[in-house]
Amino acid sequence: MMLLAGPAFAAGPPVGYIGLFADGSHSINTVCPAVYTSFMCWIWCLPSVHGLQAVEFAVSFPPTVVVLATVQNPGLVVQLCCGALPTGISAVFGEGMCQIDWVWLYQLTMMSLATTPAEIDIVPSPNVWPVPAYDFASCEPGFPIEPCTNLTPLYICWTPTPGPLGVEETSWGAIKSLF
């Protein structure tokens, strides 16, 4: 059975994504709040073409931010949720709640303690056996486990925006010689 997503019925990617964003439309991955100012961090998932029925991951927080509040998406029926974000979490959506498009799991209200570059990142859950991982359970029969791709951390006070980019300086002649 192929699951379709979105208003144009476009199929999801072959491998799902999980990432951290500063907005509810999963488009901004960099923030630089003033010291002792709050900011938002959203945990978003894009299911694979097989859908998303459960997720396992952890979140790494730098010492320069404090979590003030954590809100689980009230639109999701979460049948079972075990653990905590920093130590590893497992969440299973209710029966018939297969996700087939972008879905946010958590909205975090954070406070910045410094303006030095840092990042909040999705990391493998130590609760996944036999090897820590971040992964999805698909909606296919038996809910098989699928790997997912860590799309982006939330960069804090990185310059240039959107965080550290791999850039190598070279000359125009060296670039032309590649073609």
C-alpha cells in the first residue's frame, strides 16, 4: 500500500526526516535571541513514503540554553510516550493516526543564557537497542523500523545564517577546470 501526502498527493521521500526549527512552518533553522530572552524550538518530522506511526530520538541541549516549557502537539493522539527529550523519547501515535505529511511533535520554549554560537540537535536515543539511534516506525503492516535523516539542528547565534556551512575558497580558474 502506498501512502500519499500533501494536497497535491505527492509521495513522501524514500527516507523520513527529523529536524529542529525556530518556527511553526519548519523553514527557519537559526535564531539569535538576546541574553535571558525566550525563543521557540519546534521538533518537526517528515515521514517517508511509508508513513510515520512511531518515533524514537533524543535532543542534545547546549549549556547556554534552558528549557522553560515543553508542549506536545495537542493535535496528535499519542497512545504511548516514554522518556524525556534529553535522555531519549519513544512516542507511538494512536491506532489509525498514521502521519503522512510534515508533523510537529514538540514545541519548546527556550531561554538563551549567552549569545555565543551553539546548537540544539537531534541525537540517537540511548534507549534504542541494540545500538542507540533515531528512527521511525512506518505505517506498513508490522510497523517496521526505518532509519530517518537528521535534517537540521537549530543553530543559535551562528554567523553567517543558517549556521556553519562547508565552504572552500578557490579561484575561478580552478572551478572552470572542473567542467
